[in-house]
Amino acid sequence: MLELALKNILRYKVRSLLTIAGIGIGIGLIIALGSIGAGISLEAGKVAKDFAGVIHVTSLESNISQETIEKIKKIGGVQYVIAIPAYYSSGANSDPEAAGSSTQTVFSFNAIDPKDQDYVVKKEVKAKRGRKLIESDNGEEVALVGSDAAKYYHLGLGGSMPYYSLSYEGDTPIETEYDFTVVGIIEATGDYKTDSLILVPLSTMQTIEPDQAITEVIVGATDIKNVEKVTADINKKVAGVSASDDIGSIRESEKYLGQINQAIMFLGIISALSGALGLANTMVMSVMERRREIGVLKALGAANSTVLAQVMEESAILSILGWVLGFGLGWIPKLFVLRYAHFDPIITPDLLMITFGLALTIGIFAGIYPAWKAAKLDPVEVLKYE
Amino acid sequence: MSEGTIVTEKLSKGYNIGKRSEFYALKDVDMRVEKGELVAITGPSGSGKSTLLNLISCLDTPTTGRVFLEGVDVGKLSEGQRARIRREKIGFVFQQFNLMKSMTAYENVELPMKLLGLHNKERHERVKNLLETVGLENKGNNKANELSGGEQQRIAIARSLANQPKIILADEPTGNLDKKSGENIINLLLYLNKKENKTIVIITHDPGIATKCLRVIRIEDGRII
């Protein structure tokens, strides 16, 4: 009797459409909010991953010695240790001709051990032209630069990058220029952190600026799961430093994000439930209006179960059509509203399956009472009155 | 042996009105309709004619007494079993036609066959023949409410014949029709009775119709007189 159910839906087109819209908006809201939640979670997870494995070690004394760094490297679970003092070349940055615009972009000299060059932005850097830094660059005035930095300073391979060191003789400032030869340009990635890198050997910078102390090093753990243990070990085994990680606050923010997602889904479900009430109302009305028809159907010998099934089918069809509409509406944030957002909403198969299940459940539950009313109609009573 | 027969024994139907008093719409009705008989049931409004028909057609259950359809005591059957009897053994013709308005004439005739679970091919064959029988083979695709009253009632008769029942029950089949259409309907019922040997019970006010039937049962105040 699926045909009869479809006929009834088509008979009252406007009412059916409004009912479908009610469910569709609810389901669409769940899909939209769910996809936004999934998108934000994924993006937050990526960001968290960048920070999660990282331990900051700060000096409790005047500086962190090379000896201390070696000690930290020997602790189990440590993948790398980078001492990255940032040297700002005042001369280069303030050169208006080089800047070419009024916006002052700051590029910093990251002084690193060439061994650690892939850990600075936590991904392997690739030289598009020239080469990466090598062990023998230690003590040499050479640089590996990111694509944005190269563009900004008009640098090509073999070009010269000035660094102005400021020292004082009494009260007189003395500026000494050092020229770093560009040995490699990093392949553009679209990621600001990579593209704006300027990597120079740590030992070179330590020679140029002997007074600049290393007060902080960044330690990477081999596995995010070990971060807390590594932090504790550094604090326990290495004297003169204090280690801390962000894993606690990352877990905390993941928890909040989860709670926000739950609250959002709760709102979506409430909206879908109000659609369900609309559907129940439509079905009650529909059965009331068709009392006579249902009576005739029963008089012709339709079993109660047939009448029940027919009304339930009608309710389920409306609800599933509502899901189809909701499926369409759910793409709106992804395709239009949040097209240029920093995250991409994700419509997962899970989300579709859950909402489809919800729509079917709504259809069945909203149909139960009207279907039961229809099945219980007494044909004698119904057919007696015109 | 008992195919097409209708028998009632001391059939009564009472309704509670108020707390203690009971009103009997039908009281101790003994009636026997043989296979192939054409019987008219007449009587004034509220005399119990429709109540009798509802009991015979398994739409309603007796307060006391029994109804045998083709030898089966239908009062003892469950609701589902009675629905099945309506589906398989009885054709019903209503005063108001009661066609499904959203369906075509064809679909209306087909409906009881669907309820019975007949296959598409057989349904198509039967509907075609039935539309011919009632002379509306050209109106199959018309919506029920596009047909005249007389045509609607003819479709309703075709529908009552859908599952090839031996018994046709008609409640004031001409009550909503003009004289000429009414005559056509009665002639159709007479034809079905003669040619196909259907047992037909017609409830009617119309003395003209009653005279065309071989037997007339008159009911007053719930009793056969």
C-alpha cells in the first residue's frame, strides 16, 4: 500500500512540503553544525599536534649551556632539542627600499644547529633551489631562506643578506655589518611559518653575538603520549632548568571543544524534534481528514496492520524526504557561508548515517499515534455519518 | 454446500444508553438467504436495516445470537479474521459510493485485489473485465470524482466484485442517484444475480426496487415482520 501513502502525500502538496521543510531544517541544522564541529575539531587537532609534542625548557640560571643541552638529548623519548635564539637584524628590517611597502614584516634569524633544521617548523623543509644547511656550515655566514623572506629581501641564490650587529663602545653605538650568503631557498608551502623562515647556523651567530645567551630550548618528544613523562624526567634529571608542556591545556581545550560540540548537537536535535512534532501534527490531521477513506478501506477488508502500516509509511516517507532536504541544506555552510573560513566543515558518513537514523526514528515515532488511531477506527461509526 | 448463504439466529444488537437502560437496534432476527437469492430488506429509517447489514458484513459484532456466512459463525472470529472475510467473501456497495477520491476508477476497482495480494497481471485482467461488465471500460483513467453519481456507483459495484465474492451487500445503492441512474444500478445488480448467481442483499426505501426482488424482508423496530 506504499502507493496509497505516496498518493496521500501528493494530495496535500503544500502541507507535505511544509512538514518536510520542518524536518529538513532540523536535520540540515544537525548536519551543518555537525560538519562545522568536525571541521573545527580537525583543525584544532592539527594545531594541537604542532604544540602537543613540544616541551619548553627555560633556564633557571643565566643561560643554558651546551652541556645541559647534551644532557637533555640523552633523556629517553626526546627526539630533538633546538636552541633557537631569535636575532633580529635591525638594519635589514628597517631598510625602506627593501620593505617596498609601509607594512613592516618581521623576519627573524633562527639560529639553529643544522641537524635540527627540519624541527623548527616541525616539518621537513625542502630546498627548491640550492641546498639545505649542512654540518660544515657551522661557523660560516650562510643562510637558508623561505620563499616569502627571499621575495621580501629580493634575494636570489648566492645573494647576500645583511645582518647588522649593534654593540656599544662607551655610549657610542657601533654597527657592524655581516653578509650572509644565501645557499638555499626553501620550497614555498603556503604555510607562513615555513615561508618566512631564515635559518642560519647557531655557532655562527654565537660568534657574532657572544653576549646573547640561550635562555630557552625547545624539546620535541618522539610521541605525544610520552610528553608528560619527558617533561617530568627533564625536571628531575637536569639541574638548572624548568620544563613545561602544553599537553594539559590542550587536553582541557579538547574537552571544552567536545562540550561545545555536544551543546551544538543538542540544539540541532531540539530543532529536529520540533520538526517531529510538526510531522505528528500533520499525520494526526491527515488521519482525521481521511477517517471516511480509512473506514472504507477497513470495510473492504483491510487488516488493522495494513492501515497501521500505511500511515506509518506515509510518516516515514515525509520524514525521509525531510532528511533529503536536510542533506541539501547541510552543505550550505560548507559550500557558501564558510568557504573562506580557516577550517573546512566536514560532512562525515557517520553524520549522514546518524541523521538518517534520526529521521527514520522521527518518522516512525511521529506516525505511531496517528497510525494507531487510524487502525482503531470503527468503520461502522465512520461510515454512518456523512 | 453453504457457499453464498447467509443465516442469522436470534440475532440481536443492543446499545447502552445511559447507565442501566439498553436499546436494541435489532432483536432476535432469524433470517435465511440461500445461494443465488436476491433479497430486499426494507423498513423505515432507524428500523435496524443497516445494523443487520453491518452484522452480516462482519463490520459489527452481535450482542447476542449468531451470524453464519457460508456456514461459518462469524461472531466468534477475531477482528483480523472478520477483515479477511470482508476481503474474500463479501462485496460491499454503499449509498455514498465511497470511492477513493484520489484514485482513478481503475485503481478503485483494483484496491480490494491489492488488499488480497493478487499479482499485477491477474489484477489487470480482472479490472479490465470488471470495467467492461459495468460498461465503463473507457473511464478507467478518470479520477473517481470526475465521474457522475451513476458512474461512481457502477465503479463501486465493479469494486465489490473485485475478489469474486459470492455475496454482494448493498446499502441503499440508489439512494443518492437520480431515477434513471438508480434503475441502471438495480438492473446491473439483477444481471449479476441472474448471470453470475451472486447472492445479493439490498437495503432500500424504494418500493419500486423491492418489487423487483424475489423476496422482501421488512424490518420495523429491530424485528422482522
